[in-house]
Amino acid sequence: MPKILLAEDDNDMRRFLVKALQNAGYSVASCDNGRSAYERMREEPFELLLTDIVMPEMDGIELARRATELDPDLKVMFITGFAAVALNADNEAPSEAKVLSKPFHLRDLVSEVGKMLAAA
């Protein structure tokens, strides 16, 4: 079962996404900020990092950059209301990262996660 790490500072959104991904058959760990997500990634491997961009302590772009240094094979998806920020070439976000703009439908999220995890 693929393991996903979700970093999202909005409590309601985090719970909602965890439940949707678990219902789709994924093992999901979640953190409420980038720093705690990074510490979790140092403790155990994940196949996918699903992260908001704007978060306290460490933003999602910095988290993704550091996480892919730990595991170059890690897949990254940003969920954000600020897609232009994620797509800015100057921010050093992982080049293969996918961006899903808020608001999005849960089935779109689950579909995109499935596509990313299926791609070898």
C-alpha cells in the first residue's frame, strides 16, 4: 500500500483529505506544518508528499526541496490556492512536482494521486 505524507495547516482540510485518501486505499500520515512533516520524512519513507504551500514554520516548497534531497525518488504534489507561486521557476520547487489548485474535487485529487503513484 503506497504511503502518503500530507502536510496541511488547515485542520478541517487535513482531516478531510486524510479520510478521502484512506478511503481510496492509501496509507496516510499527516502533519500540520512543514517542519514536522520534514522530521517525519527523516524517520520513515513515503512514496508521495502531498503538501500545501503556505504553512507556518516551513512552507511547502522548502519542505518539498528538502524532502527530495532526502529521497530523490519521492513524488511531490502541491495543493494550493496560490498555483502561480508553485509554478514560479525561481522557487526551487522540484521540477516534476504536480500542482493541484484549490478548490478541487476529491475525486480529482484521488485521480491525480493515483496517476502519480502509478508512474514509475
